Amino acid sequence: MNAAIRAATLIGHAAGVEVFGVERGYRGLLEDAITPLPPGEVSGILREGGTILGSARCKEFHQREVRDQARKNLAARGIDGLIVIGGNGSLTGAMHLTAEEERGAQPLAVIGIPASIDNDLALTSMSIGVDTAMNTIVEACDKIADTATAHDRTFLIEVMGRDCGYLAMTSAIAAGADLALFPEAGRTDAAIVDSIVDAVLAARRRARRGRRVLVIKAEGVAIPMDRLKSMVDVRLREREPNADPAAIETRVTVLGHVVRGGRPSAFDRLLGSRLANVGIRALLAGETRKMAAWMPPVDVAAEVGVRSPADPYCWLTDLTAVLAETDRLLKGSSALARWRAAVFNDIDQAMTL
Ligand code: F6P
């Protein structure tokens, strides 16, 4: 996100507008934590993870009076354009904040920049943070694989992603894992346990260095890791009664918030910079209630967006359409959701061979 803050600030200043930073997202807007952002403050932030402005959940923002206060704080400083960097909740807040029926005659435009490691925003193929998170998971899996290979062990690794299996599946492919468990598959706990046990037993028939098993589970798969471990261990003992229990017992690693931090990858720095470049230029050109999107599915995007003149790989997609399509993505009913589920399934079958 720092790459996006930096690019928007530098380009804004170059265009001759005054740029402010809002601390901790909507909470800062509400509490008037809004301060000038000079170019010098952002020049060195590109390689820092997270966001120099901070972030916070702000449930009160659902209330109209709270948004009125936020609009008042912006008006008091003469701020009439916002770049909102965030996921589904942040972009929904941006729509309410700039709705004509709420803001009346107050000039207030907004451009959204997609940022969420979960990659659960529709109409953009990537959001800021996904690539760094994926790299972190793959690096962790490579490290875990050393122990797993040396001891012929099975590791169950849980990764973040909220209700979306994208991170689990893509990082499983990139890490060469044996199995990915993702909520979109809709499997029962028993089927999940069986799929892991099948993978372990298949691996035990391989040559020595191929016996390790890595299973990547998305946090959106509801079964808790300790329960999954004990169910798998019990089932393994049933299916391999003659094996030394210690030799087939599984190990668990929950990567948790590790996945959300760290130095951003080169791709994420570039993505943040390019999306913010498109976003701030669109804002300055008078656009509003749009999201800067990275290579969205072209057929859908053509209906709800325009290619940005500032970058051939970016589109300005209508925010209402983004949020509606994101809702369908999360419910599993959009074309992308169906495609992901089908592809994940195909890959899943190939992985367990
Ligand atoms: O949406 C991003 C995300 O990191 C999810 O993957 C995860 O479920 C959630 O946020 C964690 O939120 P918190 O830091 O508030 O526990």
C-alpha cells in the first residue's frame, strides 16, 4: 500500500494539488486525523510493508451521522477528492461517503485502489498485497519442506485469505504442495480428511525423497487445524495399522499474520505504483466512483469500465459494478467464481496423482 501512497502523493504534487494523508482509514477521517503529506515524507516508503498511514476497522462508518462528520472534516480542509486503498469494506464505505443523496452539493469524488491479500475483489485480476503474501507463503513452505523431506513427514499448513481460497490454491501450485484445501470446493470434513489421508498413503509408496506431504489449507475451510490434525492422525492409524504411529503423525503450521507483512515484492511495488498513477490521474481528470483495476476479465470490464489512458494494463471500472460482482464472487455465483472452482478442482485432481 505504501507504493500506492507514494505514487499518488508524488503525482498529485507534480500536478500542483495539495495532498493530505488520512491516518487509520475511515477512523482517521472521522477523528480528523488528516495531515499534509509532503513529497519528502513518502520518498523512502516504497520498500516498507503495510502502510505508513495505518489502518483500522471502523464499524461506526456504517452510520450516516458518522459519515456526515467525516464529510464535514474533509470540507473544512477544502478536500474534494479521495483515493481509498483497500478491500470490499473500504470500497463500500467510499460509495456511501460520496453518494449524492448524502453529500448534497458538497464536491467529493473518490477513486478506489484494490488492496487485499485475499484477492477477493472482482474486476481486477490482482489486488495490492496478494503477490507479496503468495511469496511469503511459498518461502515458508520451502522451509517447511526441508524438514518434511528429511523426516518423510506430512505438514498441514494454514494460510489466510478470509473466505476466499485463492491464496491457498495459487501458493500450493507455486510451492509444489500435494494438496490444497479451499472453501470453494464445499467438501465435508470427512471428505477433507480422506483426501489428506489418500495423499499421505500415496506419498508413502514413493521413493524416499518423495514421501513428504505438504497440504495447504485456506483459513476459510472452517475445520480448526488441531481438530483436522487429530482426525487425520486417527484415520491414518486406522488405514496403516502396522505403521509406527510416530512416523505417520502429522505436523501443523498456522502462518497467520506472517502472511500479511514483510517487504513488498517488486511486483506489488509496481502494481501499487501503477494503480495509484491511474487512480490519481483519473481523480484529477474529474472521474469519480471508479476503481483502478489491473487487467480485469476483458469481456466483463468492457461493459462496466474504460481502459485507462495512463496505463494500457489498467482499467477504470465502475465501483458499483465492482462491488456487485465482488458479492457474486464471494457467493460463488459469478463467472470468475465458477471458473476458479472448476480450475481449482482440475488442479486438485492432478496434484494428488
Ligand atoms: O482480509 C485480509 C485478512 O488478512 C484476511 O486474510 C484475514 O482473515 C483477516 O484479514 C485478518 O484480520 P485481523 O487482522 O483483523 O485478524
